[in-house]
Amino acid sequence: MQEVAQPVSRGLARFFKEALAGTQQDFTQGSLTRAIALLAVPTVLEMIMESTFGIVDAFWVARLGADAIAAVGLTESLVILIFSIALGLSMAATATVARRIGEKDAEGAAIAAVQAIGCGLATSLVTGVAGALLAPRLLTWMHGTPGVVQTGSGYTSIILGGNACIMLLFLINGVFRGAGDAAIAMRALWLANLINLALDPCLIYGFAGFPKLGVTGAAVATTIGRSIGVLYQLGVLFAGRGRVRVARRHLDVQPDVLLRLLRVGAVAMIQYFIATASWVSLVRINALFGSASVAGYTIAIRIILFAILPSWGISSAAATLVGQNLGAERPDRSERAVWLAGTYNMIFLSAVGLALFSSARWLVGWFAVDTAVISIAVACLKYVSLGYPFYAWGMIMEQAFNGAGDTATPTWINLCCYWIFQIPLAWCLAEPAGFGSRGVYLAICTAESVLAVVSVVVFRRGRWKRVKI
């Protein structure tokens, strides 16, 4: 038995070393299970660090009181709107770069990367200026109490004003993932968030000789960390250490490539905007029931996002495999990758849902001491976890469509399931039906489950295989 175990352990060690160091495997050939794992492992570790930062940030900020937690939660709901732009451009970059890599067109992949980065910079300048100047008004618009506005205006101003680092960090990592360089994307986010983690307590509470900035310190730490992460990404691109190698000749505007990116990216932005704006609406409905509701919801969502990280890795792997194999003119292999990834994701998320439901109170107890906040956070975890087997397929299908460049299909699905169904249902359950904030959580579970079923039905029709980018 020991003789059998040793080769297996050595094989696993070699696999993880390859996944973390960066693989040169051609993802249009070979085992799909191995390909999903090689792409998913570094993405999971990347997302674990991102979510760990979010949880640690919540841990430190929670000690400042409910107003501080609510300010962070409301600001994150606003930042999600910026994320919709970043993720839209990122998805366009991922799909386009993956298609070019599958076609063995490295030059085209580099050109697409540069055009996407230029779009991200231009967009972040506009949103950054507006966000920095309008921070107090935005918190008020989100139903923040006067205490929340006073406590969180500095935090909101810095986070929104410095959103270029958020935009570029996600966008350039989309380029790396499309190319199959998930390990590089992982290292960029780890660097950014390790700096965040180190600076957070120092700048919030004035440790180690740093100024005591309160909740504003969390924003400063985040902006510094992510900016350094972006500098690392740019260094990798221009030094040619990945599959996408950017040189000076690629820095010119390429109108045809730019227009194709914008066409795919604009629809993807609308797609993510629809999804994220629905979350903003849900937060606003939550805010009607006071700071405790927003604080409980914020803590629960942090835990949920951390728990589902491997699912993001598997979904990202599906998007890359779909794009590269369509580029290699192997659509059947793309489809097999999606069904396989969906099955793995469903098994994983079903286990996660069971774990969250059974240990909700214990988990929330790590982040909150207020009994009202704890009660709301526990309810959110339990309601949302009921739909996890469905969420698994919804996540995979959305990324499969996007990886193919078919951003229009999930956009329409999101519009119907979120705006036409989820938001009205959340309000009806919260207000007329009298469920309060718990009605919002029940609406989330129901709408996400419906979205998954619709997505699977549409995917089986196969239109995504014929999209040209």
C-alpha cells in the first residue's frame, strides 16, 4: 500500500508544482479533467487570497462598529458597478485572447490585450473623478444613515477615486486567463492582497507607527496593494514572461480589434451591470431595515464569496477551454469541457451549501458580536445556501457563453431573471409579505435557481458554437 501511495503523492506534487509555476500545456489537446484542474487550481488560490482579504478587512472594520461595516458594505455595492465594467472588458479580453491562442496567433493576442488595457484606463479615469467627488451623495443615495455617511465618506472617496487599480487588476488577469496563464494571474492578486493584509491593521488602528485612519485606512491599504499588483502585471506583459508578450509595436490603436473588443465587451458590461445593479437594489432594500441588516448582509456575503471560490476557478477554466478549443475548431471538445466542469462544480457546491447551512451561526460568530447582526447574517447564509446545486450550473454556463464570445445570451438571461423576476420578488417578500430582509435572501435563492435552469436549456441549443470574434 505504501509503495502505491508514494508514486501517487509524487504525481500530485508534480501536478501542483506545474499548476502553480505555470504550465505550457496545449489546452486544445489531452485530458480535459487535467486541463480543468491546471487552470482551476491557481485561479482558486488567487480567489482565496482575494476573499481572504475581504474577510480579514471585515474582521478589522467590524471592531469599528455597525456604521463602519455598513459604510464598507454600501461602498462595495457601488464598486460592484465599476466591477461590471472591469469584468465586461475582462471577459471580452479573455474570450478574444483565448480564441487567438487557440488559433496559434500570438501577435493577435498581444494586440487584443493592449486595446483592452487602453479601454480600461480611459474608463477608470472618468469613473474615478466622479466617484471621488460624489462619495457622500452616493452613500446617501444608498440609504446610508447620517452616521454611515460621516464615517464612510473618506473610505468611499478613496476606493472609487482609485478604481483604476481595481479595473486593471481584473482586466489584465482576464488576459492571462484567456492565454492559459492562470498561475501569473494568481501571483498578481496574491502580491496585491498580501500588501493589503499587511497594511490593513496598521492604517486602520495606527499600528507600527502608521497614522490611525479608521475605516479610511482600509481604503488606502486596498488602493496601495492593488496598484502594486498592476505594476507587476504590466512588468510580466512587457518582459514577455507569459504566453502574451507585449512589445512597443503593439501600443498603437488598432481600430478593427478595438471595435470587436468593444462590441463583445459592451454587451458583457451590460450583462454584469444587470447582475450587479440587481445586487445594489437588493442592498437598498436591505438598508430599509437599518444598519444591522446591511451589516449582517455584508458579513454573510463575505463568507459566501469565500466558500464558493473553487467554483470561480472551475468556471474560469471552462471559459478558457471553450475559447481556445473554438479557436482550434474543436467545438465538441468545448462542449465536453463545459459538461464536465458543471458536474464537478455541482458536487462541490452541494457540499459547501450543506456545510454553510449547518454551521452558519458558528461562522458568523467570528465576525460579529451584535445579536441583531448575527441573526440577520445567519438567516442570509441559510437561505442562500439552499440553492447551491443550481448556482453551480448557472456559474459554469454563464462563463461558457462568455468564453465563446456569446455575451448577449447571458445578458438576456440576467435581465429576465434578475430585473424582471428577482428584484420585484425581493421587494414583495420583504415589504408586502412582511418577511423583511429575509425576503431578500429567499428571492436570491429562487432567482439564481431559475437562472441556472434557463441557462442549461439555452446552452444545449448550441448557438454559442457559431459566434465569431
